[in-house]
Amino acid sequence: MENLDTLKNTLRNDRQKMIELQKLLTSVPATAPESGGDGESAKCAALEKWLCDAGFSSSQMKHYDAPDKRVSSGIRPNLILTVNGKSDDYSIWVMAHMDVVPPGDLKLWKTDPFCAVYDEETDKLTGRGVEDNQQGLVSGVFAALALLKNNITPEHTVKLLFMADEEFGSEYGIKFLLRKHPELFGKNDLILIPDGGDSEGATIEVAEKNILWLRVHTTGQQSHGSMPDKGKNAHLAACDLALRLNDLENFFNAKDELFTPDYSTFQPTKKEANVETVNIIPGDDVFYMDCRILPVYPLDTVRAEVKKRVSEVEAKYGVKIEITEPQAQQSPATSADAPVVRKLAQAIKKAHGITARPVGIGGGTVGAELRNCGYAAAIWSTIDEVCHQPNEYCCVRNIIADAETLCALFTEA
């Protein structure tokens, strides 16, 4: 307990440095080429320089970069910082991603999304990425830095992984690492992903809903707006299908209290432009569905029902509908008795006196990819869950609190 008290004091004294690191990371946009960005290389370079300036050695850091010709650097960086422990029979991982989503409608932001602003009165730091996932990244960094400053060796080797490409499917991030560098991970490793949680830090995510994104392309026949009988209205057919797919919430109607909401969701989201003027019946239409499905329903079961409803709409309107899947993911749950869950819960209890409980979530994390490869993973942090929103923020006290929990994990697990 003496070590933990010492580490807590160090973390609280590093408050301003945490804010400064958040501001630095926010100032270097790291958006994916899918959304018009240039990837994470500049942000990773800024982080790596900061780590060296803070006292970590370059020998502690190693790159596992994925090639990607779409970005100017030609690579999507994955960086691992290793802090050697007393034992290396297993490692404790803290995995955070460097990429962020675009800011969206700038008119909805009160400040520049890529210039983080700290409000001392509310303790809120506002900017794109400060919560998702820079809070978890910064907590991990300062927990490791507290060990370094106090010359404390963790019980087991600690590895901080700074990943690319989480927001667009992880092909250049965790999927790349699991595929090309499986030797990095051990089946007994404790894998923690600080990329989800609640405002009290009292929930440990052990399961995720299956994810199915659908791109729905409807092809009909264009005609004049006054003569719909001479065309086949692709937009009308798509609207009908969107309602039928949304109705899958009533068809796949099981409930599971592990999740909030406790049911499967099938929501129409993005809509691509079709015709340019009001008086044209569109012959082409594209919209998207975001489906978050309870694990009790395998994706193939869902696909079969989607196909059935697509056929019904094609027959009704005389159109052709093509379904593609920008993202599809399903995974098993991590046992609530897994060592990473038990030891994390113990660390939360020791650091803050909080009794954490296991939960499931609807959002996707890299935990699903790890679980599919047989690794137990836990997702946890203390956040208000404002990721992807305008005026995204994090509370600095939460950065400190989570770093304290990590220090308890590092020195006890």
C-alpha cells in the first residue's frame, strides 16, 4: 500500500503534464484515409518524442507498423512501450488507439476540435479524441511514468500498446498485429483496453454485441417526378426496406441484462445523395444500417432474415438490391472469472474502494478481435461516454483515477 500511496502522489502532481500531453495529442489529427485523413504517423511521432523526453528510453519502444499506400507515410504505426517487471511469465497490456473520428459539423463545436481547451471550473478538457481514446492512452503512460519516477519495478512486465486504425475496423491495428505478430501475445497475459466504461469506473466490459454494418444499394429506373409509373423508385423501395430492417428489433427480440440497451438494435444511419432535383424519381439509392446484435443471435442467422426481407422488397417494387458489409464482427465473451477481470476488479477496489461488476456493451472494441483469437480481454475506464460527439471531453480527475488503478494493477497483479 505504501508504494501505491507514493504513486498516487506522483500522479496527482503530474496533473498539468497530463493536460499538456492531451493538448499535444489533440493538436495532431489522426483520422483514417476512409474519412479523408492521413493516418496516425504524425501523432505517433509526437507521442514517441514526448515519451523519450519524459524519461523512457528508445530501447523500450518498438514499432510494428502496417503498410498502407493510402497515407503519405506509407505506414500505419503500432508502437509498443515495454516496462520490464520482476517476472515475465505473463505481461500486463494496456491497449489504446491513436486514431480519432473526424469532428463532424464544426458549427456544433464551441471550440476548435483539434485545439484542446481545459476548463478548471468543470475539470473538463474538450477536443476531438480527448476521451476516445486519449484518456486511456494518457492514463497508461502516466501510470508507467509514475513507476519510472519512483524507481518501482512492476510485479510483471507492463506493455503499453498504441494502436492504429481502431475506428475503421482495425485492419492496420490489432488485426494486423494478431495476424503478422502473434508472438507478441501470451494466453496468460492480462489484457486491458481502456476504451469504454462509465462515470464511476465501476463496470468491466466482458462481452460485446455482434456488429453488422450494411450498405444497401437499390437500383430501379429513373423517371420524371410527375410520372412515377414510368420509373421504379429506388428511394421509395429503400425507405420500405429501411423500415423492414429496423423491424428486425421486434423479430430478434431476446433480451440480456448484461447489456444496455438490453436488446438488439437495427438502425438506419448514413444516407448517400441520389438525384439533384426534386422532380426526378431516383433510379439509384444507397443507405446504411448499423446493427448491434445480442450474442445469442449468430450473424448468419441475421443475414438469412435480411436476405428474406430484401427479396420481398425487390418483388414489390421491381428493383434490384445489393447488400454489402462494411463491417461484420462477432466474438465470444470473456469469463467474469478470468484473471484479468478478477485482478482488475481487485485493483479498482484497492485504489478507490469501488466494487466493479462485469457488463456487456453495444459498441465494438479491439477486445472482440482478441477474444476471437482466444485471449481474455477486459474493457474498462472512468468516462462520461461522450465519444464521437461534438464538444467531446474528458475529466482530468478521471485520467488520474484510472492511472491510480493501473498503478495498483501493475504493483499487485
